[in-house]
Amino acid sequence: SAVISQKPSRDICQRGTSLTIQCQVDSQVTMMFWYRQQPGQSLTLIATANQGSEATYESGFVIDKFPISRPNLTFSTLTVSNMSPEDSSIYLCSVNRGGEKLFFGSGTQLSVL
Amino acid sequence: GQQVMQIPQYQHVQEGEDFTTYCNSSTTLSNIQWYKQRPGGHPVFLIQLVKSGEVKKQKRLTFQFGEAKKNSSLHITATQTTDVGTYFCAGRSNSGYALNFGKGTSLLVTP
């Protein structure tokens, strides 16, 4: 298993502001994944964060809106920029461990007013 | 792109009844994984199926991977209230590395 610490666990933000979510893993991993789970919906991959290179974004997600940092092999941040109510969601970081299985952080529940 | 569809969206059963959720992909999958998310929690890995026609069991849970590697099912025998949650399938295509999740089936079990 993997121990993944994610913070903040929840936040309420004003429209137009930005929030940075942090994810800390208990051991080194090559890739870290950021997912979004909108209310009552499934998980959608935002981007894959690799150490030492730019993140790889999925269709529909752009770096200006969701900048990602990956300064080392145990840590990553996701910023949700210029927020609008449509960004209200749960954001989850995850890592591969033991093959291809994903382990998830506890998530950040974001509400944008 | 690859899509993973899952039905039903919701299922409400009495404790002791069986439950099945089905997952279908538009493309052939290299493997399929199943996750469970309890209310207010994060997804937790249950199992991975890799081989065509593979069947795996975990106590009351039976997982199947179709012969064509495009569909899968999760069957729970004699549900218990602890089975409550949303069950997601997730597939990875042969050409991709991203894991695509189905929309999930939310199971409610009443005693």
C-alpha cells in the first residue's frame, strides 16, 4: 500500500481566486496522477505529474488552469486557478504501487462560491 | 477515445440479496480494475483482471473479465450493509497508460 497525505481536506473559495493542493507520498514514485471527481460523478484524470519534466495533461485540461509542480519524487501540487463555481469538485492525487493499481489520497473537497 | 460504461447507476437491495454491476468498454482493454468508494471516502483498489475470461473471487465478491476483454462484472452474493458504496470499474487500453473510470454503480443496502 501507499500512504498519501493530501491537504487541504476541504476549502471554500471565492470566485476568481486560486487554490493549491498538496500531495505527499511516503516513498518515491515516478508518476503522480491528479483526478477530479465532480459531485456524484466518476473520476476524470486531469494530468500526470512526472519529476523533472512538465506534466502531461488530458484532453480538456490545460496548464494555465491547472498548473502542476513536481519538485521531487515524493511531492506534487495542483493549483486550481481563477476558480469558478464549475470547479467545485473533489480533487484526488494518486500513485501507482504494486504494479498498476492506484492508491488515492483522501481528497480535497473544493467549493467555489 | 476509449470509453468505459457502467450499469446500473444505482442499485438498492435488501440485505441478503445479490448485486451485480456491469462494465463495458468501447475498445479492447489490457486490464480492468475495480475500486470501491465508501460515502465520504476515497476510492480503494479491490482487484485487477488481466487475462481473457479471468474470474477472481474475494469472499462474497466475484469478478469476471470477458473473453473479448471489453467487458467485466462484479457480483456480490448475499449483500451486507458494509457493502454500501460506489463501485467503479477502470480500464486501460492496450495503447494507453491512462486509467479510464466508469461512472460507477452506487449500492445501497438496507437491513
